[in-house]
Amino acid sequence: MDMFMTPEFWVAVGQIIMIDILLGGDNAVVIALACRGLPPAQRTKGILWGTAGAIILRVILIFFALTLLKIPFLKIVGAILLLWIGVKLLMPEDEEGAHGSVAGSDKLWGAVKTVIVADLVMSVDNVIAIAGAAENAGGDHTMALVIFGLLVSIPIIVWGSQLVLKLMDRFPIVITVGAMLLGWIAGTMAVTDPALRAWMPYETGVERPDVIAAVRYGAGIAGALFVLMLGKWLAGRKRAAAGQGRVAHEAAAAVGHLKRVVLAADGSPSAVQAARQVVCLRDDLRDGRALEVHLLNVQRPLSGDVTRFISGKSVDDYHREQSEVALAPVRAVLEAAGVTFQSHLRIGDPGAAIAELVRDNACDLIVMGARGLGAGASALLGSVTQSTIAQSSVPVLVVK
């Protein structure tokens, strides 16, 4: 029980939970989609059995990873992999993923098998990161630390996956901090590799000598900054190569000349306010009935890991269901006011998708809701609004 009283234990537990939430969101989506074809009475069983099998498999993999990390140079290799995983987290997902041939099964054990196999293939990053975090702080209780961290984080992933994914979507800083955490773990893990022991200063006068704190913390900070700078740079290059990054016009078009409007909706209260603003714009026009309203919801693409194990039809159905939920309150406002509109679903980066719809339909204005954050908070957290303004070629009306 003494291990529960040490700050190092709880810091490592926090890191494991953060890693699992950050890297396990896709696993949660696979679990949900793999079990969606089951009868309602068996769906919970499929989720529970699949999750239990995934946890047991994850613990076994981490046990072997912890053993392998004692071999010279393997910590360095693991650190390099973690750095690349962190960099990839900061890069935008490709809009199109290759759908796999494995669909959600309508048989209980078929769904359980899909969950376990998918988790096995998708858990390499989790296993390396968790092993590194636990090995840095676990001491004599490393496996207990791993199991405790997994038991705490798995329920959050499985039953709170939608909340976690939406938080990560709305607050990109969560992903940034998580990527930097992986860089930190990579740096601290690399300098403790047995192959570097002869070149590293070690603490003296203690029972379990380790690399001195200044070196470990310095390597951790260097790893975190490396991931942040390289990830942001590569993300910027990828967006530029895709033709993004256009600067919006600042001058607003006169209301009397509006012909086509894009109303971006994400299911939030501010999106409902934006719909009410579109109704007001329609009412101010000389011929409001001629106004074309394009109602748009953008769904973030699922990662290639998910689409390898879930059929294209299941993924498409998932996106449509999520889109219908997000658009429902906005549709109600427009229909009640007698506004005619066309609905669109796009998959990809919201700012780029909105800008693309504007170009495809020669729209004059974008209307969208905002969370009401201040300029400083928006710059820190990142926002779909800022991304849209940066990429659109027409004015953007932001409604709080």
C-alpha cells in the first residue's frame, strides 16, 4: 500500500490515463461500431466481453514491453516511435481512409473477436507509451501501476468515448498537450536506456541509482518541444499542400446582395443562434424567398486504424447518424420560420470543408456559431471559427 502514498505513482497514473484517453479514442469507436449490429440485449455483453479481452491482451503486451525495455537500445527505439506518434497526433487526418473488409458482426462472439483483434493491432502506440510512463515511475510496482491505470481509464474510453472525442475536437489543446506528453516520455525514456549508462550521470548514495533529475527533465522538455515544433511545422506544410490557408476578406457583403448562405451547424446552442440569425437575414432581404441556404455539418474523419476493421457502410452510417443529431435543432428553427434549405454532410477538417462548399456553390456568406471564448483563449485552444476565417474567401458572420 505504500506505493499509493508516493507522488511519483499518481503522476504516472495520470500519465497512463491521459495516454489511454488520447490514443484510445479510436479503439472506443471500433468497439461501438463492431457491436452496433448486435441485438440490443447482446450489445452490452459484446462491449463488456470485448473490452475485457482487450484489457487482458493489453496487460500481457505491456508486460512483454516492460521486459524488452531492459534490453540495450530498445528504449531508444521506443522513444523514436513515441516521438513520431506524438508528431502524427498534431497532423491533420486524411479525409479518406481505406475501408477494411471487416464489418460489425451480428453475432456476439464475432463482434467480440473484432474488438479484440482491432485492439491488438491498434494498441502498439498505447503499449509503448504506457510502458514508458510506468517504467519511469513504477519502481517495484510497475505492473500494479499499469493495471491500476488501465482499469481507471478503460471505462472512461468505452462509455465516455463520444464526450472525449468531442472535447478533443472542440479543444485541440488537449491533443497538443497529449502529443507533448508523449514527447516528454520519449525523452525521459531515451536517456535511461542501458546502452547510454556509461555516458549519463547517475545519482549517488541511493539504493536505486537513476539518471540525475536535471538530465531526465531536460530530455523530457526537449522531447516535448521537438514534438510540438515538428508536428506543427508538418501540419502547416500538409495544409498548404492541400491548398488551404487562404485569408478571408474582411469587408462584409451588403445584406441586400446576398444570394447564397452557408450555415455551419455542429449541434451546439450557438449553432441554433446562428440559425436564428439566418432567419433575420432572410427577413431583411427584399426577396427573402430567393435566398439559398446551405445547411452544413462536418464530421471529423475516423482514423485509418478504425476503418481497417469497420466496413465502409458502418462508418458512413455512423457519420450520418452523428450528423442528423447535430443538424436536428437547427433544422427545427429553419423549418419553423419557413426557410427552405439544402442539407450537406462533409467529412474532413471543418474549416476546409466549409470553404470548399462555399466555392462549389458560389456562396456569398458563411454564418456559424462560436463558443464565446475570448480572443486569447481562442488563440490558445484553437477553434473551428478561426480555421474557417483563415480558409474562406467570403465573409464569415460569427454568432455567439
